[in-house]
Amino acid sequence: MELNNKVALVLGGIKGIGKAIGLALISQSVRVVLTYYDWEESLEEMKQAFADTGKDHLIIKVNLRNTDEIQGAISQTIDRFGQLDILINNIERGGWPVVHGAYTQQQWDLEMETTLRAKKWVFEAVLPWLQKSDDACVINFSSIAGIVGRSGPASYVFNEGYSLASRGVSLLTETWARIGAPKIRVNEIMLGFFETRHAEKTRGWGLLTDEQKLALVNHTLLKRTGKIKDVVQAVSFILNDASFMTGSVIRLDGGYCLGGDLVAPMPEGLE
């Protein structure tokens, strides 16, 4: 994909993974639009980081759970840049059992509306503009919660609603790949435990015991949690090097999903 002069919409760009992706794209001459809604305490730092690049960009506050606001954000994007080529569908809300305890109806609805529904309506809003692009790409973000659910060491981290929503994202990825073909590639990055998402730099991580943290790391084949740069590199691969890939899921989890069952030594056998 030729990134120069493309326009990318990066959801959840105020900090962490979204912010890092936005900065990486802008360094490759992509004109970037970033959304945020909460985490206002990180706003000035975000604004300064993008201002320091000296590159054209747009920051929009928008409640992506509100379909009317979504359309307004897309209109601002088109008014400013006249096109849209890349969607980084990085929006979610996950309730940690160790933080929130048992679900309330409000918590359940909030996770469904944010992690799953908002992605759907953003895609619907941007699709007409992606179809106008000569080379467009959508990257959905999900979680291995959609595979492991509330089980094993992850029982303190993943709740059923978040797990259900994450599994639903993969169905959206496949459907949208069919809808977008052949001009729009749609792929998914399924995240494991990352420093700013379910690991060291999150509130929930600090509530886990040392034993619970160690169990999560030991369940991961690579024996560490993910770094933001790992996600940025995966995004770069999809955009720059995966021109024949669509409808696919990259499971970026350091081997967590495989870590529970290691390979036993080969027995000698009878002969």
C-alpha cells in the first residue's frame, strides 16, 4: 500500500496503542484523524505529541456509541481532507472482574455498545468513502478474550461480555472483507496481554496479586506481555506488506492461547 498522502481515521487515539499507531502513520506521510472521548487528562500530551510532528492532522472528540456523532466525525474528516483510505478500528471497553466484580446490566450494555456496536456503525459510515479510494484498508482490533473467555489465569481479566463482543468482531471482519472486496482489505489484530491493554500500565494489573500476574506471564509462551511497538509493527505489516491478505486474523498474543498445553517429551515407544 502506498501510504504517502493517504488519510487514516484512528479511533481511540488519545493514548496507548491508538496514539502510537497515529504517530507511526503520520511519520509515513499519512494524514491522520484521531478520535477520543474520555481520558481527558491525557489530551494535552496527545495534542503536543502530534503538534510536534509538524504534520497535518485532526483531533476530534466524539462519542462513538452515538451514531449521530459518528456521522459528524466522518463529515469533519472529509471536509478537512476530502478522502478516507484507512480505518483503524481501535475502540473497546472491557470490564475486569478484579476491578468491577460481577456484571451489572449497565456494564454489560456499555461493553457491547463500545467494543462491538460502535465498530459496526463506524464502518457503515466510512464505507462509501473507502469505496472511493484506489487502495483502502480496515484494521479491526479485538482480544483473545474471544477465544479463552473467562478461564484460567485470564479469569481475573476477561469478563463474559467483553469476550462475547471480541468474538463478534471476528465475524464482522469476515463479513466486511466480503463487502469490501476487491478494493478494500479488511483484517483483524487479536491482542493478548499488552502493556496498555490488560497489563502493566493499566489499573487492573495493579489489583492482581504477584501470583496472578506471574500466572498470566507463565501461560504466555514468550514469557512476557506485549509492547506497543509490537502492535505498531503488526499494523505496518498489514498496511505495507500484506496486499493479498483480507478477512484474516493476526493473533498477537505471544503464544498465550497455546501456552496452557506444552509439548511432552517424545516417549521411547515399543520398537
